[in-house]
Amino acid sequence: MSQNPKELIENSRMVFPQIIAVGMCVFLNALDGFDVLSISFASPGIAADWGIDRGALGIVLAMELVGMAIGSIIIGNLADRIGRRPVILACLVIMAAGMFAAAFAHDMNTLLAFRFGTGLGIGGMLAATNAMVAEFSNLKNRSLCVTIMAAGYPMGAIVGGSIASMLLTEFDWRAIFIFGGAVTALSIPLVLMLLPESVYFLEARRPKRALEKINAVLKRIGREAVSALPDLSEEDKPKVGVRTLFGPRLAQITLLLTLAYFFHIMTFYFILKWIPKIVVDMGFAAPLAGGVLVWANVGGAMGAVLLGILSQRFGVRGLVIGAMVLGAVMVVVFGRGQEDLHQLSLIAALAGFCTNAGVVGLYALFAQGFPTEVRAGGTGFAIGVGRGGAALGPIIAGFLFEAGAGIQVVAIIMASGSVFAALALLFVRLRGTSAEPAAADPAP
């Protein structure tokens, strides 16, 4: 039977092996969440051991975000050229090595280098897994699956943060990095066993023995084999790279989604990176500060799941704009300060709920807006350039604190990022940007 293999996935009910593949990507994004925030859990101990001020600590907190920016662009584009699966495996190796190395850093400069290297792997991983989830989901559940995948990020911070708090009661901050490196390394054989290559990538790029490889994956997910692949005209042949993203078809959406991600992620990472240090400065112990960050990520996970559910009934773009506006409000409320740790945890959870809902909704917009041939690269570009905002958030906040600004003033300035992001999304039009045709009524 000659049929476009993508249509077998897009228009059919999702089966268990597809759910396992999506679940594996959720787990990998959870690893990303813990690996990124490990420095936040460790930061009070690092500051105490090495005697660094808050301006310098802001740079430490942001360094892996710089690596993520570069990794997202370079490695994300590589995933469109050589495949999602090999890039995911390579990123896991990089992340594990960086986490183990950070545990043995002996000064700020070596720690900065190791965190930068870890960020390279995390950035490439996120671009590749976002594309992988979109391409193992059917059309009806694509936005839901992508948002659930993105919810893995705060879930990793919740579980990992709880473990980090326990580790800090028995060991020093280095134990956090050793734990993260071990879990990352152990996930490599799981990927080898449970995560095949994307059919979309194989069909678009046509590597050697493409038909045989596609049929092997189709058999694995319970689909009929295809006897031949659709012919590709010169116009249909995939064109990858940044030039394609800024061609006539995709330039506007690439620019607007990148700007939205840049501004919103600045607000998001201000909350995530500075909560532990702010709470410690209020007089609470470091393990309790980690607990407040965990609550922010509990809220983030709930926001991600709720947005995914609502995306089954409402347009993702409108949901994301609403989440961003509410997120800005809650960050300002967080900056007002609270009387006790319980109230602080509640406000942090609400801020995490809204801001992370905006982040995961953007990932769903990436999956909708970028076609197969540039999906990982487009996602990687938007995330990579946008990570400039992620890196700037902690740095700007650190220097504002160092200059004597109070938490309320800093919170208002940092919350403005989400407002600018919402304004950018008002001009986003997804229609006509996706290479995959919509199905009239795909099976659930």
C-alpha cells in the first residue's frame, strides 16, 4: 500500500507505543527541569562557600541559560539534519558529563564553564523532544501532548527539588549535581529501548533505507507498512536552516514567536532563579527556600496540565496570552512580600502556575507554526534566541538588587517581560504556516 506515512499517525487513534514515546520525552524534559534548576537549589551553599555577592551569583545562575541558547540553535538545527533520536542521545551524554563535572568545580570560573556545557545539552534536548512529541502525536492530541511534555519541566523540578532539599540536610551543594548526573546517565539506555526515530523526519529527509526504517517504526506503533513513499518534487524537498525560517512563508511567525518567548522567559526565569536566594535573605534556611521553589514548580505543573486540557476546546494562542497577563500580575504580587513562608509559597505557586502555562503554550505554538522540515530547528531558534531573555532575567535582577532596588521594584520591572510577550502574540497568525494538513475529525 502506497500512502504518506505521516497520515497514518495524524489521523489514527494514538496507541500505547506512541504514548510511551511521548512519556519518554516528558521524562527527558523533567531531567531538563532538574538540571537547569539544580544551580538554584545549590546557589545558597555556593554563595556561602565561595563568598560571592548577588551580582556575581546572578551570572552563575544564568550561565547554563547562555549555553541553552547556543545549544538550542545549533543542536536544534542539527536534529533536522541527522535525526531527533541521535541528537537526544548526544545531549544526554553532554548533560550527564556537565552535571558530574559541576560537582567537582573548585571556583566560580570552572563552575561557569561546566554549567555552560550542561546548558548546551539541555538546549538541544528541548528542541529535539518538542519536535519528537509533536511527530508521535495525532493531530487531535498534538497540542495536549506537547503541553504535557512541557509540564515535565516543572515536574522534574518538583521531584528533584524535594530530593535536593533532603540532600542538603545531609550533604553539601555538590550532592545535588552528583544526583542529577547519575539520573541523566541512567536515562540513556531507556532512550535506546523506548524512543524510535520520528517517522516525520525519516519521510522528510529520506536517509538510506528510509522505507525500511519507516516501516519498522510503523510496525512498532501498530500501523500497517507502506509499500512506497510519496514522491517529492523539488519544491517539496526539505530545506533546513535559518534561511528557511526567514523566508516569505515563515518569517513573520519566526520573529513573533521568538520575541514572545524572549520576553516571557525573562519573567519566568526571574521567578525560578531568584526564589531560593530571596527566601534565604528573608531569614529562612536553605532547605526551606528550596521548598518554596518546589511550590512554584507545583503551580507550574498544574498550569501546564490545565492549559493542555483547555487547548482541546479553545485556541492555544488566546490561552497563552491570558496566562502571560495573569503571570505578570502574580509576579508583581510576589514582589509585595508576604508575612510568612506559607503565604510566600502560595503566591510563588500561583506565579508559577501562570508563567509556566505561558511557556508550555508557546511550545504548542512552535509545534503548530513550524513544519516538519524545520520543526526542531525553528523551535531551537525561537528557544535559543529567546534564551537571551532567560539569561538576562537573573542577571538584570541581580544587578538591580546590587544597586539597592527593592523586591517590589525589581518584580515590576521583570513582570513587564510577560506583558511585551502577550503583545507580540496578538499579531501571530498560525494559519498557513504548517506543512501538515489538518484533519477533519481525527480519532482521539
